[in-house]
Amino acid sequence: MLVIAGVRVTPTTARVYFGIQALAGAAWWAAVFSSDAVRQATLGALPVPLVATLDIPLFVVASVVAACGIRVALWVVVPWTAVVAVGMAGYATITGLAGWGALLMVLAAGASLAAGIVILCGRAPVEWLVTGPMAFRTAAPVGRERLLARTGLQTLFFWGTFLVAIPLVVSWIESRWGIRLDMPFAVRIAGAVVLGAATVLGVWSGISMSTKGEGTPLPSQMARRLVVVGPYRLVRNPMAVAGIAQGVAVGLILGSWLVVVYSLLGSVLWNTVVRPLEEADLAARFGAEFEEYRARVSCWVPLRPAASRAL
């Protein structure tokens, strides 16, 4: 069962989310009608009466109905929230107005979709994230040189996508939507230092995976041997530690709080959804060897063996 921040994600949890969303939506509309500052920040120049006429029944009321367990409401609130999120994002990008409203609706759309899936499926179908090309498979024995080459290409692709392309787009959106917050220059310098250290850790981890484990970072080409040396003797997931630190560092360098949040949210997703699936696969393939390693080495922070199991 999926657990996030100590909360079990079940259909009941998803219904509670829709209840909270309904209350938040009602509070937001109350603020829109009573505060010019809130209206400008979240709706810009959009016609408030028209938007309210559509959004209150299709978002607020439909969220209440979904929270009561009436599934048909999901086919109203989830698509409507997605449409509004796309529309608000386009409006904010074109006009530079209502950026905070666009951001809130994008977050609400993602959360509504996830909660709706949990209710319809009766659980959180986390296995969807590791199917198809991302399914766990052991790497073919192709030789160290080819594995290193594959690891290098994969690393360049993922770093180029998640540490360059996406952060640049997010940072540009942040500026265009008018939701950017100033960061001191010293913070950007600190980000550069962290990025350098995290990159070294990431490269070290990738090389260790290829040379000692006979695999690559991709789930579809996983290590043939359990890697317990190099950075893996310090933490069980040095690549994840490096990737999260790199993402946060890039956000600091760009002066983008939204990139930092994007990186931290990615770490939560990885830790709560992907990591348990990956470790279950490792336990199935390596058995007692992996269980001993998991008991001895912590997940995130180097600790003594007695304190490692919980982390």
C-alpha cells in the first residue's frame, strides 16, 4: 500500500482530498469576491462572474459530491480541473497575468487526477510507473565498455532532460507568470558548489553500477550483481541522492524556487513510489544478500547499522 508522509493512500484518503479541495475552492472564491489583490493574482482580467458561474458548480460542488463517494462526479471535476489548468496556464503565459491562479490550478489538476485514479481503481496503481520500457529487467551481458557507453548516454539524456531542459522551461514560466521570488547571489554560488559535488557523486555511482554491477541506471537494464562498493557502501541510493541534490542545486543557480520544489516533489515521488518497487525487485533477485545490505546501509544518510533500517 502506498504511504506518503505517514498517510496511507486509499480511496478514503482520495475522498478526503476532494473534500479538502472543495473547502479550498470555496475559500478561494470567497477571497476572490472580497479581495482585489487575490482576484488580480489568481484571475487577472478574466470576467469573475462568468468564471464563477462555471467553476463553482463544476469544481467546488463536484468536489463535494466526489468526497461523498459518488463516482460519477469524478467525470466532472477531474476533466474540468484539467481544462481550467490548461486554460489558465495558456492565459498566464500569453498575458503574464494570473500566474498564481495558473499554478494553483495545475497543482489541483494533477492531484485531482491522482485522487480520481485511486478511487476508480480502489488503490494506488503504482506499478503503472514501472511497466513497458520502464519495467525492471536485468541487463544483457554485453561487456563493460558497452555498459559504460550506455550509462554515459543514459546519464546525458536524463541530465539534459531533467536538469537542463525542464528546469529552464519551469524557470521561464515562473518569470512569465510573475511568480518569481528573488534569491541572494550567495544562494546561487552555493547551488553551483552543490551541483559540482552532486555531479561527482552521480558519475561515481554510474561507473560503479556499470563496472561492479554489470548494469546501467535504467530499470530496463538493471545490474546483474548487487553493488555494495563505492558510493553504495555509504547509502543504498547514491544516484537518487545525487539527482535530487543536482535538481535543487540547478534551482538555486537559476534563482527559481519552483525548480527547487519540482526537484523535491520528484524526490518524494521516487522515495514513496519507485523505491519500494525497486527494492522489492532487488529482494526477489538477490534475496538474503540484499536483505543484509538493506539492514546494514541506510537509504539516504550514512548512519551506523543499528540506525540504518528505518532510513
